Amino acid sequence: MSDEIQNPEAERDEAAYSLGRKDVAAILYAVDIDDRETLTRLMEPLHAADIADLLEQINSYDRARLIRLYDREFDGEILTELDESIREEVIAVLNPQILADAVRELESDDVVDLVEDLDEPQQEAILGALDDADRVAVQQALSYPEYSAGRLMQREVVMAPEHWTVGEAIDYIRSSEHLPEQFYHIVLVDPRMHPVGNVTLGRLMGSARKVKLRDIMEDVFQIIPVDQDEGDVAYAFNQYHLISAPVIDENGRLVGVITIDDAMAVLDEEHEEDILRLAGVGESSLSDSIFETTRQRLPWLVVNLGTAILASIVIAQFEGTLQSLVALAILMPIVASMGGNAGTQSLTVAVRAIATRDLTGSNIWRVIRREAAVGLINGLVFAVMMGVVSLIWFGSPALGMVIALAMIINLLVAGLAGIAIPVVMERVGIDPALASGTFVTTVTDVVGFVAFLGMASMVLL
Amino acid sequence: MSDEIQNPEAERDEAAYSLGRKDVAAILYAVDIDDRETLTRLMEPLHAADIADLLEQINSYDRARLIRLYDREFDGEILTELDESIREEVIAVLNPQILADAVRELESDDVVDLVEDLDEPQQEAILGALDDADRVAVQQALSYPEYSAGRLMQREVVMAPEHWTVGEAIDYIRSSEHLPEQFYHIVLVDPRMHPVGNVTLGRLMGSARKVKLRDIMEDVFQIIPVDQDEGDVAYAFNQYHLISAPVIDENGRLVGVITIDDAMAVLDEEHEEDILRLAGVGESSLSDSIFETTRQRLPWLVVNLGTAILASIVIAQFEGTLQSLVALAILMPIVASMGGNAGTQSLTVAVRAIATRDLTGSNIWRVIRREAAVGLINGLVFAVMMGVVSLIWFGSPALGMVIALAMIINLLVAGLAGIAIPVVMERVGIDPALASGTFVTTVTDVVGFVAFLGMASMVLL
């Protein structure tokens, strides 16, 4: 464990990241003094993904100057790696001829990725730069719904009829002019073009020429409908350790393949979405503007303001009680804070378990019982602690008793709300990561204040 | 957006998940009536990963009965897919002979995965079941640090000297008896066994026999040191879209390869860790016991109790103020809650950006300025809202002014603390996801209460 928690930045940077702070400084200096040769030399060892990161990290003024100085070397892959928030800006800065050349180098699925979020005129500029075959491929991909397998798949599939032999398949591959850049399997199809199995290239090469492909094929474990949500695709790859999977249309015909590298990128995006949504932040990136960032965060804060006012209205019902015993005002945030934290723990475990399909109809009641039991135990532990603290602080056994009871009630409710709210949201078709947090803390605030102040007004006054 | 938020469970289940609630019920019924044949038939279409999920979802009593009834069919892969928390239990229930057979089917890197978290006697039982070559391989892997590339890699590498031709490589592969189950590249090595490039199998098959491997090789973009942290390995795969990467020892010699499917599993685990740590939950799974769950969550709640008491001590300094104006007690949770939420938003974006290496020395000051500006704008917006609410509710313009100013101060501080705290934690070598949340809300609670009650005591009394 300890070597995981300890993770000095310096080590990280050297180990798995080729773009250091000094490199960025050197590159910006080359831009400053307009030294194209040095710039090109410094950029040469960088991967397109690193160049995209670099462009995201510098400000808009430096970005434009760098792109203009670097443009002859500009690679289409950099565009696909860029954050959406600055992709349009970069495209607008690029010389149209350079842009056209950059885009023509790309595979059609990368072009889809690139153009799907652009606005009309930029989209057309890019589609216009493609040759006819590629443009048709991109437009077909764009006809599938956003976030579907159809947008994610490669349309170039290496396939063979199931009755072929190893020799026939090898000869076919050797004579093909346009093989996809990366392929790891041959997909076997029946006469109706339904996928029936995979033959890995390793297996193909290791077998005698006269062996039937059918005899060395692996069953296709997962066949992906073209309109399946990309999150489900990523889940299937992760769950079943798939390397590639065939994609079929509504008639069961093979229309493409999805490979694990695309699924991995989607898995990463889905995680990002979950973690940001849990914190009440919409889609966001570090290169978003101040205005854009405010726009993403303000709505959730407004919701939170509403629930905070609700909690205050609850408190206001006990105005008289608070007036006669100010210790209650001092202690009440503790009850609410403990409930909120315990609820968030339980909630996060539930949201994650729903995302990984670990929380199902088969174990939901057992998990609810467990959360209730854990909430009760935690409640008892903190009841004792806070009872003692309050007794020492304010010298009132009755006050200690009230806060102890309120703690037990609130931590039990926190555990139950933390699991029940996301489960209910999922059932009604809302992403449980989206707003559960606010609901859970509202419940724990209200229950905490009512329990604590209500019992206090009965017992202490 | 909308089709992503809408995600009815029913659709998910059918689409990408082969284990439904009804299946589980049917399987448990077969166990109940001791019907081995039906059980085997029902389990037959399930992937090992699904069977592991099934075992995790049912209770311990059913689990033991199911395993005993199913044991002749029990597959080693199920063990590798199981959650650590119940793996030991399942191994203890399995007939030793069945266990030995199951383990012998596995590749050595899967055995490593399986045994690394077991306690001594179970580890020895499994190692004892392996034949000598496999056992040595597993023990060598276990000699690398936990969570390192050495634990993750496959030791079986298909490699070739860089001077070979395509024909020589093909003949070598065809004559090899023990090829790894999955391989996608041949790694070219120089005479000192240093990796110099990759040749994809697709490229190999598409080239003439007399072509030099050197002429069709791709540069190895990322070479992984055997002691590199697995999180950095996963990051590199995701950043550079790697499919496989060579692993070298301290002398630069090739000792293994890591493939993308292993990297994807690590990426998923790292995300899980981040999301759970942000919520103050340690490693956890749904199959953990009540005791285990309490043990994971209690420490963070104790920390939170400490910080909540700190906030209460701050409030206690204004006892007199609260006593004379109870409206302050009613409104003060709103200031704290808004600060806590805004701080968590800013924190989560920062933690995520640190994890994806998007927040670096080059853009840190720009991001801090942005957070400050967003905090200020949000502060102004909610200052106006709360000023108006307080004015209407309590009829006091001065109170409205105080809460408005407190809101501005707290939301500005929240934005800055949300970014500064994780960045500082990362610099001193602590995972920023680990405890930042508690620190940030402590800051916003204390600042919120001091600003609100402090100004109130000066202005209103």
C-alpha cells in the first residue's frame, strides 16, 4: 500500500511522461524568438498526445504563435488528441491547406472523433478535405447516434468466409492492398455476413496452411449491436477481457469492429464523468474558460443553495430552543457534518457498484442490511465519543445524551439514504452519479437537525 | 447528453451483461434441490467473470453449496476474477484436487495475480500444485515489488533479432511449440537483448519473406522499467494508445511484455481507488463483511469528527453573538455548505487533472487564477441571492450584507483551497485523492463561520 500512496511528482514525470516543465519552457522560448528550427527539433520526439497536452497547458496567445510557427509539421493526430474546448480554436488558427493535409492522413474513425463536436462550417471544411471514399465513410459513421458503438467502430474489417483454410486466409492478407493499420484478428463470417468467430493472427501463423479456419477459431463471446451505448461497450471489454469485438447492424450483419484501445479511452471518459458528476461538476477540462467553468458549476451550487435553505428552515423551527441554549447552535454542525460524510461514503460505494454492475437485484437487500448495520455501529461509536465530548465541554449529561441519540439516528439514516437514493435514481433512469450527493446530504442535514434540535427541545427545556 | 443520462437498468442488463436476476434465481434453485445437471447447464454459457460476479452476489452459505455442487467444472479463471475479499473463502471451500487442476490451467501472470494477496498456507498450496517451470516463473514475478510492472507483465515474449527477415520470423513462429495464448507483436532485440522495435503480426503477414524486419518495424515508443508503478504503466497505455509495451530490467534487457488488457484492468482499479478515496472510503467491495466495512470507513469519520469539532470551537468563540441574534445560527450552515460544495467541485477537478497529468508546472498559475475568478463570480452571484433571501426572511439589510460578504469570501477561499490543497499534497508525496476532501471542507467551514459570525459580531451588535 505505502508505495502507492507515496507518489512523488518527480518520479512520475520522469517515468511515464515525456513532457517536463523545462521542455515546455524551452519550446515557448523558441516560439518567442521565432526560431522554427529549434522548435521543430524540440517537438520532434513528442507524441501527438503530448503535443496536444502542451497546447492545452499554454495560453491562447502562445498557442496561436506556436501553431503558426510549427504548421508545416502539424500532424492530424494532434487534433484528435486535443480537448474539445480548444480544438475549434486550433482549427481556426491552422492554415486551411495544412488542416486539409493533416486530416487526410487520419483513419476514418479518427476523423469521426474529430468532427463530431465541431460546428457546421468547420465540420464541412474538414469533410471537404477528404477524398470521396473517406468522406462517405465518415458521414455514415455520423449517421449513428452519438455515444454509440457505430461512432466508435472501425469500418475496415479483415474478414474471411468460415470455410476458408489458413493458406487461403494468408494469401488473401498478403494480396490485400488496404489493410487497417492495426488488426489482431480475422473475423469469420457465414454467407449471410453474420460473424461466427475470431482467428487471432498468432494462431493463424502458428497453423499449417491446410487447416480449416473454423477449427482454430475462437468463439465470439460478445457481439456488439451498432446502436449500443459506448459505456456498455467499454464495460464488456473490461469485464470479458476482449481485445476486439465485431459490431453488427439490426440484421445481424458485420459492419465493423471495435478494438480495446478505443474501449479503454471510453472507460477513462466514463470514469471522469462519474467522478466529476459526483462532485457536482459537469463535463469540464482545465482549458475551459472562466465563463465556461462558472457555467458548469453554478447550477449545482444553486441546487445546493436550495437544499441548504431547506435545512435552515428546519433549524428556524427551533428558534426558541436555540435562543435558550446556545450550545445547541455550537454542536449542531457536528451532527450534520458526520451524517453528510457517512452518507457520502455509502453513496460513493453504491454509485461505483452500480457502474460496475456489482449491485444487482440479487444482492441489493443484503447490501442495504449491511449499510444499516455499519451505520448503526458507526452511530454507536460516535454517540459515545460525542456524548463524552459534550459532557466535558458543556457539563450537561442530558445534552450529551441528546447528541449521542441524534448521532445514532443520523448515521443510520445516512447509510440507508446513501444506498437507497442512487438505487432509486438508477431505476427511474437517471445517472445515479448525477445528483445523488445533494439529495443524500439534504436528507442527512434535515434528519440531523430535526433529531438533534427536536430531542433537545423536548429533553432540555 | 440526454441519451447518456437516461440509462434504464433494463436496457443495460440485456445489452452488455449476461447475468440477470432470473438467471441467479434459477441457479440458486438448482443448488437448493441439489441438481448438478441443471446447475452445469445453467452455468455453461457464463463467462468466468460472470461466475465470479455471481459468487460475489450470493451469500456465503449459498456460495459454499454452489461451489461443492459445481466443483468438477470449476475453472481457474473464476478464481482470478474473484474479489480478494471472498477469494480466500472460495479457495478454502474448494476440494484441493479441483483447486490444483484449476490452477494448472492458468497462465503464469494470472497465477501471480491470484496468489499475491493470499496468506502463506494458501499461497503454498497453490504454488505446490504448479509444475516446476511455472512455479519458478511465479516466484520470480513475486520477487518484484507489489503494484510494479514486474508483477503485471507476461514473461513469455515472442522476440526476434533485429537482423532477421520476415521469412525467418514466420518460420520461427510456425516451428515454436509454446507460443503465448495472445500476442500481437514480435519484439525486435539487439545482441544485448535491448528492445529496439515492434513488428505487428499484420505487418509481418502483409510483407514479402525477404523483407528485413528492421524495415517494417515500428519504434517502441514506451519502454517500461520492471519496477515502474502499475499506475504509471496504465497511464502510458492510455496516453499513447499502446497495445503492448516491452518491459526491461535495470540493465535494459527485455524481461517481459505488458499488454493493453492488463493495463485497462489497472486503469479501472486506479479510478476505483480515486473515487473511493475522495469519498473517504478505503479499498472496499460489496462483498466485504459488516466488520470490514466499518473498519474501512470509521477512520475517516474520526478525522471528520476532529475537523467538525474544530469548526464548533470556532463557532463557540461567537457564543455571545449567537445568543443575541439567533438568526445567525439559522443562516450559518448555508455559508458553510456553499463553501464546502464549491471547494469540493474545485478539488475534484484538480485531483482528476493531477491524475491525468493535465495539471503541471506550466499551467498551475493559470488554473489557480481561473479558480479564484470562478470563486469570486460564484461568490458574487450567491451573495446577491442570499442577501435578498436574508433581507426578506429576517427583514434586516445589515444581516443581508453580512451574509453576502461572507459568501464572497468563502467561495473565493473554497476555489483556492480546492486547488491548493491537492497540489501541495501531491508535491509532498501523498495521494491528493486521499484526504484532500476533509482538509478543504475544514478550511471552508472555519473560514465560513469566522467570516459570517465575525462580521456579524462587528456590524450587527
